[in-house]
Amino acid sequence: MVSAATGAAKVKATDLLKQYRHREDEEAEEEELLYRRLFAARTAHLPGNNWIQDWIMWFKNNHPLLALCCRDKRNPVGLWPRLVILLTSISFGLICTNLIYLFFRSHPESNVILLVFEAGTSNEEGERKSFQVTTESVVVWTFGSILHSLFDLGIWHLNGCACCINSVFAKIGPIVSIALSASLCAFSTLVILWRANYEDGKYDITSEVTELEEEDNSWLDLELPTRLDSFEFLVTYWIELFTVWFITYPIMATIFFSGALWKVGWGCIGGRPKEIARQATEEKKKLGLDKKETFDDDEVV
């Protein structure tokens, strides 16, 4: 009798252990699904995180460049969508920078030298290498960088905005971003050739078009320049891109993350405060549903 009772007790303990482990597995799966859903919605808040932890989490998972290697392993947004976004960002930056450059070359009176920095020793002619800060440079570093950062934030939210993750926009957003990326890549290639041909002296953007030349499409006859120094402007562009990704973008993204725009009436851009409020509302609804189910069970009993 004692042996049978002991065996029954052992079986019962084993069953309880299995049930406990099964419950742990279910809770882990639920937590995994919760985090994957939050990351897919580009959340600005994870349960239990403070402001600093959420800020670090948000940048590691949403930055155009850093997120390629620093994103959370539970984030369902993979490498290829991020590469598309990165390529779109690079293409837009090329277009923006070179269009500003071509504008100032077609309006040279607007381009004023503001500062001149000289470095190195003088050559035989008494000249030293200098770097000029012009109106064009200021426009590229300010207006161009801000516009580029806003575009990066926009194309990222187009792929999965938290306020429309369950709507039709969540389905067409990635398709639109891929189409936009292809279009911008093609246009940026054309702009690069324009710029390189201008640097090479094969294309004069300041020349006036007469009535007889209106039908002449010579401006489309772009060639690949043979001189490498025609592409020196790309060095300036990479400096601008570095400025965007590590200065302007963090500043603009922090403003969005903080919820400052939400507080002044921009409802869709709520950042962390709106996300906290949304998660609290969902938790209240869930608790209310659980209470209702418990009440029904008691009533049945």
C-alpha cells in the first residue's frame, strides 16, 4: 500500500513538473510573440524599460545604418528590407546634394564665400591648400541634412507605422518603398552623371537655350567622364551622409521619439509617450476581458 501510494505521488509530481514546464514554455512563446509584434510596429517602448533603455533600443533597431548589425534578435524586420531602406537613403542623399550643387552653379550670384580655411605649406606660386565654406555648403549641411533625415524617417515608417500596422498601408508600404528605391537609384545615377559631366567640362548648366536649341536634347547625351577627379564631389557627399546619419538624424529622431510632436497635435507621430499610453490601454482591455471571463465561470459554477 505504501509503495503504491509512493508511486502515485511520484507520478503526480512528474505531471505537475511537466505542466509547470509547459506553462513556462507558453509564457515564453507569448512573450516572444509580444516582442516580435512590438518590434514589427517600430515601437518606441518595451515593457519594463525606462527612457534611456527605450532610446537605445529604438536607435539600435531603427537607425538606417546601425540597425543592420545592432538590431534585436527578436526583431522580425530582416536584412533585405533594411538594405532597401539604406539604398533608398543613399540615393536620396545623392539627389538632394547634387541638385543643391547644380542650383548654385546655375545661380552663381547666390553662392557667397563665408569662411576660408588654409592649411599646409605654400607651393612655388605662394598658394596654400584652402577649404571654403560657402552658402552652398551651409545649405547642404542644414537644409539638405534635415530634408534627408526627414526622408529617412518617412521611408522607415512607410514600411510599418505603429498606427497603421493592421491596415492596408502595412501591406502596400514595403511595395511602395521598393518601387521608390528603384526610382531614386535610377534618378541618382542620372544626377551623378550630370554632376560628373559638369565637373569634366562637357556640360554647361549655365548656358542659355535659344529657340533653335529647344528641340535639341544634347543635355541628355551624358558620357562617363574619363577623369577620376570629376567624381571628387562624392567625397563631400560621404561627409554629408555621415553628418546626416550621426548628427542630424539622431536629433530629428530623438524629437520624434520624445513625443514632442504628439503633444502639439501631430497625432500620428507620438513617440514613446503615445506608445506607453497605447500599451496601457491594451493591458486594461485585456484585464477587463479576463475579469469578465472569470465572472462568467463563477456564474456557471
